[in-house]
Amino acid sequence: MRHNATMGSAIILSAIAMTVIVAVRYMLTSGIFAWATARLRPGHYAGLDAQIRTEITWSLLSAAIYGIPAGIVAWGWDSLGWTKIYTDWSQYPLWYLPLSLFAFLFAHDTWFYWTHRWMHQPRIFRAAHAVHHASRPPTAWAAMSFHPLEALTGAFFIPVLVFLIPIHVSMLGAVLAIMTVMGVTNHMGWEMFPRAFVHSQFGNWLISASHHQRHHEQYLCNYGLYFRFWDRLCGTDRGLSDAFDAQAASPP
């Protein structure tokens, strides 16, 4: 009985700790890019104070929804050896490190594309996804501004994936960092990358603010998270926002 109580307490503490980590990661990353926006694009968020407060409120709720399953899995990995996360660099060849990173990003992008497209069905949109699109225009604080139902569609994917695909803990950290930074920069309301990169052969397959803003303008297009692969394959790629593309052509 005491063992079960101790184990339950450990799981709860892990879930709380992970919730705090997700929330702090969000506040720091969004805060840094919001600060950069204020410095490089003065007045860009003028008049959006009430919207930003709402975005932060929804995002902190999402942090709990993301943090709880992540915390449970983190406890299981540390205490019981759950998951295929590994720490020994020699357990897999070094060439597997970038491969596992790409596998996680592509799998996550696939899941996000199809669930995101599903959430644009009218009834689902009104029930959940409308919260995210209420950010007009989106800001650096909007990346995690989700209704709880939408947050649930994303909260369990990475925790489940670590049971299926072996990944070094450092590469898992890279996945989470990329997910956080791209989520924020794609919503901050201006293009941080130069036009030459956005239109390069490499950049032309990646999603940046120029591409995702088109989704917030037209809704039924540009559903991807990291890559434009599924949008192009399924005919939902509508290119870049005209305003953002022109903006990227000139320095602030």
C-alpha cells in the first residue's frame, strides 16, 4: 500500500514538474521573440494587449495538458525503463542521431497535418480550433493558444512516439526545442528569415511565418507544422503570405 502511495506521489510530482517546465519554456521562448518583435518591429503588437493576455491564459492551460502525459512518461522512463529513449551514445550508430531526429519531426508533422486539417471541419472548428484562430493577427504568444480539446490532440503524440522509435535523449531535446521555436516564430506576425532563405531550395520545403500566415488568412490551406510535404502532396499548399513575402524582402 505504501509503495503504491509513494509511486502515485512520484507520478504526480513528475507531472507537475513537467507542466512547470512546459509553461516556463513557453513563457521564455514567446517572451524572447515578443521582445525581439518590440525591438525590431516597434508597434507591431500595438492594441493587442487584451488578445495577448487571452493567448497566454489558453497557453498556460495547454501547458498542463501537454505536461501531464509527458511527466508520466518521464517518470516511467526514469523509474521503470519505459520508452525507447536511450542515453548511451554507443547504443546506436552516430548516423542514427540525425535520422531519429528527422523521423520524429516527420512523424509529428504528419500527425499535425491530418489532425489540423480535421479540425477545420466546421463543427470541430467551432468547438475547438476557433480559439486558436481568434488570434487576429497571431502574435509570438499564440503558438500554444489552444482549446483543451485541441491541446489533447497534440499532447499525447510525442509521449507515444518515444515508445515506438528509439531516440537519444539529446535528440529528443532537439525535437522539443525545434517544436517550440518554430511554433513561436511561425506565429509572431513577421518573417524573421531573409527572403533569400525563404525562397531557397531548402527553405522552400520548410514552414516559416510567411507560409503559416497564409493559413491564418485563408484557413483552408497550409496545414503543416515543419514541412510543406503534405500540403504539396495533398494540394493544400497556397504558398506564402503576400504581405510577409514582401516584408522579408526588406530589412526592418
